Amino acid sequence: MRGARTVALVAVGLLILLAGPLVLLAAGLSLALPGVRDWLRPSRRVVGGWVVAALALAGLAVVVPDGWAPIPPGPGVWVTPSYVGRPVAGGAEHGPDGDSPQVTARSYGLDDCRRVEVDGHGRLVTVCGGADDPVLRVVDAGSLRLEASKGLPARGGCPAAFDLDAQGRVVVAARDRLLVVGTADAEGDADLTTEATVGLDLGAEDCVVGVAVHGSHAWFVSRDGVVGVVAGERAHVVDLDDTVDRPLAADAAGAFVAGEAALHRVVLAGRRPSLAWSSAYDGGGDRGAAPVPLPSGLVAVADNREPRLQVVFHRADTGDVVCRAEVFGDGAGATDGGLVAAGEGVVVQNAHGYAGPLSTVLGRTTDRGIARVDVVDGECRVAWTTEMNAPSGAPAVAVPDGLVFAYVKRHSWLGVDAWYLAALDLETGRLLWARRTGLGVLRDNHHGEVLLGPDRSAYVPVLGGLVRVHDRD
């Protein structure tokens, strides 16, 4: 009898893994039957055995080093497709082309890694952890295993802010200072050593929200609107008299900052930053992403206003508004970092309704939409809009290949949470192919941005660790 109960419970567990959470619901409803309850009533020894097994699995997750174990699987493998579409005709040079794409996923715990970059040795670099205990990691790009890590000073409640300089070093913000950290030793092996520390002289409650490196200049912006550039071992600053909660964007001449009240252009006057112009917003809501400079001499921002999200293009030299484009539905559009350059236009991703991982559990999705907006003859045009659901984060665009790589989720009435890397046609928005990266809440990218690596792999930081999608070897 005891063996039969154990077999029944294991079978239910396997069915949940294969068919999804509805099996668990059915099993729970079956407990309403007195005969089932009496048959399943376990002895103290059985209960103790299951408790010991659960504690052993939990302890194993703590003991196993970061990056060595796969992300635990979620339920629903039978009821969601692993792959849809077909490979890109002619292949791709800057991302997977969808020819039998493989998925590698490694667990790093619930560390909230939202951005990944590639250093000069082809390794992944990311900053993870909470505001009080951030950690800098160097990860092997193929296996996703940890190669080096370094605890960082608390960042004072601000989001992780870092960038890589021309030498492949990490310029990362603590609360009131920037650290320059090398990622390799003299032999090229992964090693994290702080090479310089630059004090920023911010206010007691202020902290850095964005870092951007362009050429030899490292720019930063603080929550209280202090913008600065590092020259040698000193930081020179200018106060915007504005509040900022988005990263900044840098180019050869200076930086763009999307504040609460205006879009600002800061340029270098000698070695010191100077405010070139401020373009006050015409009402509207908050800035949904960092500014996006374009080769045409424009800069785009996202305006999370009612009733519809707007993409606004400014002239980079004067700040004058060129045009505006409304995207997505009334009361159903907003972005949270999902605005990226696409040639002379931008791709914007709808994050309206995403308030964290609970927003998408049990098969749910948020408001749908990915759109491309171009400027043609001084007018904004929405080239296309697709109804795919990409709840948070930012896509990656490979302009030479004509591809958009987005991290998306399928709605499921069966309560299955299936996440995919999807490749879209940049010209039309048509889905070309999509590969399932995994199931369950741990595959939620939770504001994580898609990165296209030099080996044509796509990388996504997810709630449970890191995911790599690559073509068949």
C-alpha cells in the first residue's frame, strides 16, 4: 500500500512536469473525495521522508556553486512547442539563425541580473544582486559557468549601473563613486581587480543611476540630476536641476539624459561637462527608457503617457521635437527600458502591466506589442506592430541581418509559463522562428536585456540565472 501511494505521488509529479499546473489542480480536487483522502493518508514515516527529501534538494541548491547546475525545469513540456518557424534564409551573422537552435541555462539563484556585456576576452560580464550586496561576475560565454566574482560596495538603492571601457575594464557605480575593475590578469585569465576609484561627491541621499562609456570618456548620471565625466582620476560635473531614474546615452560629443522634466544634452567644454540644451516635455508621463541616439542626427525617447505610449524624436543638435508616434492601445502601452536603435528608427517593446514575476505566472501575459517606428521626411511612421508578448526588458536588433531578437512569452489557458527567444523580421515584424528557453517563473527575464554575442549566440539574464541560445554546433 505504501509503495502504491508513493508511485501515485511520483506519477502525479511527472504529469505536472509534462502537462502543466492543471494536473496539480485536478489532483487537489480529487482530495475532496473521502476515499482518495483515506487512501493517500500518509504515515509519519512517509511524511518525514518527503520532508527530508525536500530539505536535501533545497540544501543541494545552496551548496552547488553558481553556474554549475541547470535552472530547475518548470511544468508543461508536453503542451507547449519547443520550436516554431523555420531558419533564416541565408543564415545570420550577428545572432542565431534558427537552424536547430540549442539552449544552455545555468542557475545563479535569484540574483536579479538585468544586463550582460562581453569583455575583450569574449567572456560575459554582469552585475547582479541587490542594492546592498551587489556582485560583479565574469562568466564563460559557452558553458555559462562562473570564472570570477567580486563583491561590490552598496549602491544606495539605485539600480546596477555599469559599462565596459575600450580596454575591456568594467566601470561600475557604487553609491558615490565609480570603480574601474579589470577583468583579466596578465595571462588573460579571468580576474577581477580594482584598478581605480573615482569619488563623485554626491549628496548624502543621492546615487548613480547610469554609466556610459564612449571612447576615453566615462559618463555618469545621478538620481538628483548630477551629470559628470571622468577625466584622469577626477570627475567633473554639471547639475541639471532635474530628477533622473533612467540610464544616460553617450556619443562622441557628449551625453543625453532623460530627466523627469526634460531631455538634456550635455557636451564637453574642454575637460568639463556643459549643458548644451534642455528640451522640456510637452506634458505626458514618465520617461520609459534611456535616450537612443541615431545616426541621422536624431535622438529618440519613450513617453509613457496616457492614453497611449509615444515615441518622440528630437534633433540632437538643438533638442527640437521632430515628430511623435503613438504605439499600442489606449491605456495598454508603456515601456520599461525596451527602446533600442534600429538603423534610422527604433524598435519599442510593450511592458504595460508587468509589475514583477507574479504578473506572468500560471500562463498569464501582460499587454502585448512590439513595434518599429521610423522617421521619414520629418514624419514619424509606425512601420509595423506585432501582437507578440514581451513583458519586460529590451530586445536586440541586428540591422545587417534584418533581425529583431525578443524574449517573449506565450499565453496559456493551461497555466503553463513557456518563455521563448523569438526572431522577427526587422522590415515587417513577421515572426521567423522562436525557440523555447524553458518553463516556469525562473525563466522570466524580469527586465533582462537580450545580448547578441560575438559567437552568434543570444544571451538573456533571467530570474533564475543565465540563458544562452545558439545554433547547432
